[in-house]
Amino acid sequence: MKQKFPEWIKLSEEVAEALQEDRPVVALESSVWCQGLPRPFNLETAQEMESQVRLAGAIPALTWLEAGAVNIGATSEQLEQLCSAEEVVKVGSGDLAGALVKKNLGATTVSGTLVLADKVGIGVFATGGIGGVHRGWAKQLDVSADLMQLTRTRCTTVCSGAKSVLDISTTLEKLESLAVPLVLYRTETFPEFYNSGKESPLGIRCEEPEEIALAVNISLDLHNQAPLVAQCIPSEYSIPPQKLEAWVNEGLEKAETEGVEGKAVTPFLLTHIAEASEGQTLDANRVLLLHNAHLAGLLAVALKKS
């Protein structure tokens, strides 16, 4: 029987068919293309990321907002238009209703995408890095909505840990206090986006997508909540923490000087370190996104077989 959704949810023909036939689908956010990466690098990477999901045997489902509707799944033309748009609103979980009412062209973040994936029954989501606790949180409590959304979703997030521009140790402590199940794929460290990070006091190590799928199913049965799956960037693309820290500190000083605050800080810092690294971080970002997309596709397939 065909599942009915609110009129403001529009599924692409491909995604609607895949969900109807209970085939593996992987949700993809759109904020990384609209606020995280420069043109035309964003479109090229988005296309490659979708290809990696397909290569693994799943269907990619990009989420974004337009004209008072949520779109799940995109044609090549729609993806090109989104990646070239000048003004796109960044939409987290708490912004969805307002952006729909105002009929904004909106790009969904991790938290926004998880809400939409849950709404239509998509069980796996691929991204780069999750948001977390921002540096300087003692002075200004800035915690990403991603963390809370991870506590109330049945959609498993596949990522490369938390973005390096954040307070990683405090983010890990927050994940522990929120009881977010953590799966570390072929590693015992908690990845810090551009590098493998430090040994993690949390989580279990899994070696294969099928083992992750078992952990997901048990977590859903126990807590009605999916785990967070983290894998490291390939070592040949890893950026030394000391070098990255210097770039981040420069960016933070620049952000404070220019009055950049709130949601704008993370994309500002990512842009700064991309320039400071002469594109090295862009290459690393692309690689980790593609690896996460492929693992998410493999996991989506494994879950359908489990």
C-alpha cells in the first residue's frame, strides 16, 4: 500500500518508488553544497557523492526546501540549480516549519535532514561531520541542534566525527551525556573530520557494514534510537592537528573581528581554513564525503538484508 505524506512533502519519482518497494535509500543533506563548499566544487562533489551511494547499491535522496515544500530526491537539473543558487537559507530542525511557511529556498543541515528522513522512513543518512559544542561555549553556550536530534531519530548517521572547528572533547562528553550510541568503523578513535582524532572513550568498533547493521537494529529495539556511525578520513588525506589548529585559531580571531556569530561561524571557519590551506581541506572534505556516502550505501543495503 502506498504511504501517504503531507502535501508539503514531495518525493522524487525514484525515491518514491524505492521507498514503496522497500529498497535501500540514503538521505543526503543540502547545506554542505549551499553553505559549505565553493562553486563549482560543490556540484562536482554532490554528483560524486550520489554516485558513491548508487555504487554501493542504494538510492540517494537529497533533501531541500523550495516554494513551501520539502523535496526529497533530486534530478540532475534540480541539483545543478540548488548548487548555483545565490541565496539559500540554512535550515536546521527548528527552522523547518518557519522556512516552509515563508516558502524559502532552503538547504537542510544534519538535524533538518534527520527530521525529514524520519518523516518518510529513510533509515540511513550520510554527511561529512556533525555539528557539536562550539569553542568558547563557556562564554557563549553554542551547541548544535544536531546533537539533540541524534537522540530522537531512527535514522543512522554516517559521518567523519565532528567538524574540526568545534570543541571535540566537550562534544564527545555531550554525546555521552545524551546517551547517543556510537559506532566506530574500523577505528578506535573518534574522528575529527580532517584527521583521525584521539582514542575514544565511547563507542564500539565494528569491522563490516553487516556488523553495524546488527548494532543499529539492537539500538532501535532497545532505545527506538539509531546510533551515530563514524569513520576516519583515509590517512593519505589526513591533515596534521597542529597545522589545522593554527588555521582554526586564525579563523576564530577573524570571525570575532568581523562580528560573525551563531550559525554563520562554522561555514566561515571552513571557508577560512580552505583558503589558508590552499585547497588542501577542500580535497580532504571531498574524500571524506565520498567515503561516508559509500559506507552509508553499504549499510542501507545491509539493513535491508538483516
